Amino acid sequence: PAGRPLDLQSIVTGWREPCVTHVHYREFDCKDLPDSTEDFFSWMVKLYQEKEEMLDKYYKTGQFPYQMFDRDALPPKVISHDPLRFLLIHLFFIVSSYMFYTILMSIAGHFSVST
């Protein structure tokens, strides 16, 4: 948003205003990948050039070109994040970590030698 990069803390805590993030991926079968190092390098460079072309189209049109490589590709899916869900997940992690720590310390206490 506004040219400021997102950091992990902002994403996890939701401190910043919501923004749209596009994630594009393609799958390649391993048998179709180049065998030699030089061919593999050229293939990777081509992928980066395609990525730059995709970003260029996005920045020029404001629309994500999801059908650029596959005419049958589905349109982007909007995913909303619920702050309450994030809070509950984090609380579960904290409580379960504390319980696990308490159980381990209890077990360790049974094996400690009294002096």
C-alpha cells in the first residue's frame, strides 16, 4: 500500500490497512525441466522475464493477467482474513505451548535426583 513494503509483523498482526496481494504460480512436471545446467539457467531466466512481463501488464492495466499463460485459468480468488480467527489461532498456540511445557516439566521433575 502506498509503495510501502509489507513486513511479516504487519501481515500477522493486521496493523496496516488491508491490501490486495496477488499470488501466481505454475506447475511444471519434473520430466519437462531442462537437464543441463546451462539449459536450466536459460529456462529460469525465461521464467523471470515472463514474470516481469506479467507485472508490467498488471501495472499498466491494473488487472492481474491470470490468463497470460493458460487461457483456461480461473480468475483470481479473493480471500478475506478474519482477525478473530488469527487471534484464536495464536491463543491456541500459546495455551498449548504452555500446557506442553508444564507437562514436560512435571515429567522431568519425576526423574530429577533430590540432593
